[in-house]
Amino acid sequence: MSDLHLKTLTEIAAGLEAGEFTSLEVTESLLDRIDSSDDTLNAFITVTGEQARATAVAADAARAAGKAGPLNGLPLVHKDIFCTRDVLTTCGSRMLENFVSPYDATVVERLNAAGVVTLGKTNMDEFAMGSSNETSFFGNVRNPWDIERTPGGSSGGSAAAVAARLAPAATGTDTGGSIRQPAALTGTVGLKPTYGRVSRYGMIAFASSLDQAGVITRSAEDAALLLGTMAGFDERDSTCIDHPVPDYSAALQQSLDGLRVGIVRQHFDAGLDDQTGKAVREALAVLESQGAVLSEVDLPNIGLSVPTYYVVAPAECSSNLSRFDGVRFGHRANDASDLFDLYCRSRGEGFGDEVKRRIMTGTYVLSAGYYDAYYLKAQQVRQLIADDFRQAFADVDVIAGPTAPTPAFKLGDKTDDPITMYLNDIYTIGANLAGLPGISTPCGMVDGLPVGLHLVGPHWGEETLLRCAHQYQAATDWHTRCPEAFR
Ligand code: GLN
């Protein structure tokens, strides 16, 4: 069958169940596509063809034996931030260029236990620090909609692979927007769950109080399918919350009648590209026509979210990344004269410029003389932002707006100006600071490039977000568009 790559996860599941094709056939067809397209896109750091075939054979056997669960034999790819046993796990860094993980992340372990077939590990910004995938040690990823442009980041490889139909789904992580922003820039669906919904065990840490695992898919239905397996308590992550995991797929069909949707006025101010704003307003009108009730909400401190994030995230990263010392694992410099020289050289050689910038900023804001002025202040503002959301969710069920201020930008356009790059996450970062779930769904095209509608919910609001995105997708076809060169 020649169109297997065009199927969503849900469609593949149905075809496998009906015996129309096997997991091995789907796997072979996608591996062929990766082989022929990835020189252009650079979405993968590692392709695990041999393991994928073996898992697919096992999944087909399990099905024949009547032991197939809903995810059995479904292909996907993992962002290279998730530890995968016996497979290279680089986090996009020279520091971990040769690191083969001795264990699986909980997310990987749960999906494996459900019988998924992992095709490979995707490219990403180094240690997930970036919004364009240009900080990767393994080179930038190209956007399938226009290969001169970035797919966004830091989960750029995952987003590009799904958009180009090299895989129907991918895992990602989101510290400030890294699932939702690349989803918006590639015309895919990106879900970041509530902080604590999915275990962070085995997910290489960037900023632990903000990091959360999620998925990039082509439909809300597929995101619901995966989240049900990934979510849930894990005693190996002390921030993972023991909260019941609902049947996310069951909630999708409910209509939007009476759903209260809040619009944040500040999200439509200067800084938002006109055409992107127009597409998002049209999407809001669609929700309204489906019965949603729109109203304005105020998040008075949301304008402080980017500066707050760029104190908190670097502070946590400077601590998390201190483990890469050239001694225990990761890159080790040759010819060091003493221990201090070994640390300096190993870290100097192993980390790229953006990671160094974050470590230096983080060390500065945590230093004795500046802690109160920067870190403590940022934590206070973070609380104000979380309070703003709490108040807003007293009146609305969902907050809707743009995911990113512009469609995909050209490669190289923002690399010399970190502040402009940082502003790409202006609409997504608030949800991380407040620990809230968010989803981006395709909602239009601007000059041939996709743009995303961003929905944020209260804690544990994933069902509402998925339902809202699913109902919107039932009324529109933006999420089904495929870049011409990858049909
Ligand atoms: N772009 C943001 C940053 O560079 C967010 C990254 C992320 O969510 N991992 O920190």
C-alpha cells in the first residue's frame, strides 16, 4: 500500500485491527520515507530501523495471538531528550554525542509496554534551549512547508517529522513552548499537559519546574490516544501527581455548546502579525458558531512572562546542567592538566553558545548578591501570573489566542538576536509558569505557511482542550493539509 504514511494514528489502528495491513508494512513504508526525505529535513538524529522492524514483528504476533491493545503496532518517534535504553540519547548536544542510555524514560517505557514501534530519535535544540532548532549540535531542521525556514523549536525534529508524514506522531517536551510553537509552525497538533500529569523520569532536565512531556500529532484524537498511555503517577518523579487518568478519547465527541472561551486582549496587541491575527480571529468565530461563548479576560501580568521565564529557566538549567562535568558521563576533554581544567575544557567543548549563555545567566541570577533582585523577584512575579490565570478560569473554561506571533521565519533570521528569538514564545510561556495545559491546533495558512490556534485550560483541563480542538477540527480542514513536497 503506497499511502500508509498519510494515515493518522487512529487510521493506522483501525487498519491494523481490520487486518488491512500489518505493523511491519507500516514500519517499512515509514522507514523508506525517512530514508529518502531526511537528508533534506534533518529531522532525525538516530533512526532505529532494526529495532523498529523487530518490534513491529512482535506487535503483529501479539495481534495474531489476540493480545493487541489500542496502541499495539503503532509507529512513532521520540524527541532525543527522552532516554531510550541501548539507543543513543544526545539531547541535541555535543556533550552527549556518544551517550547510550542504560534505561528507558517512563514515557518510553509506558509506550513500549503498549506495543508502539519507535522509528527513531528526533533532532532538537541543544538541551531544548531554543525556538528554531538552530542550536542543535546536529544541525538545523528544515520546515517541510518551506525548507528555507525553521520548523520552530525546541521539538523541531518531532514537528517536522510529523508534518512531512515521516511518522504519524512524536513525543516532545515543552518548557516554554517547545511542543506548541513548532506544532504551530509546521501545521501539526501539539499538546503540553498539566505540570505533573506525565512523568519526567528519564527526560533530560532543562528547567525542572517548567518541563513537561507531551505529543505532536496530526489530530486531537491521536493526541488523546497517546496521552492516556503516557499520563499517570510515577513514584520515580517526585513532581508527578497522583491524579486519576480519564479516558481522553471518550470526551472528544461532546459539543462545544456553552463552552466559555476567554480571549486575552494583550494577545492581540502589537507584535502579532496581522494575517496570523486574522486567522486566529476566524478560528474563534468558528468556535462561536459551534456554540462556544466568547468573552474577554484580563491577565494583567502576562506581559512579564518572558522576562520572568528568562530568569527562572536559566537558574534551573544552571543547576541541572552542572552534572555534565566530564567525569561521570558525557563529553570529556583530552589533555586536561588538573581537575579544574578538565571541568572547564569538557564543558567549554561540550556545550554550545546558547547553553553557555543560559548557564551564565542562571549562575548570575542565583549568585548571593543578585538572588533577591532577580531570582526571588521572578518567583514572586511567577506567582502573580499564576494568580491571574486562576482568576481568569473562574469565568472561562478555556483561554484562546495565537500560538506564535508569526508563521515560520527564515533560518538564520533571528540567530544573532536572542531577545527576538525569545519573544517567539510570548503566548506560550505563561502556561508553563502556571503549570497549565495547552494545545496548538492548525487554524489557517499565511503565504503558504501554517499558523496555530492556542488553547490553554485550568489544571487537569486536558479533556476540555482535546474536545475543543477535536470539535474545531471536525469543522475545519487545516489540520489535514500536507506540504506539497511530502504528499
Ligand atoms: N524557546 C524556549 C527556550 O528557549 C522554550 C524552550 C522549551 O520549551 N524547551 O527556552
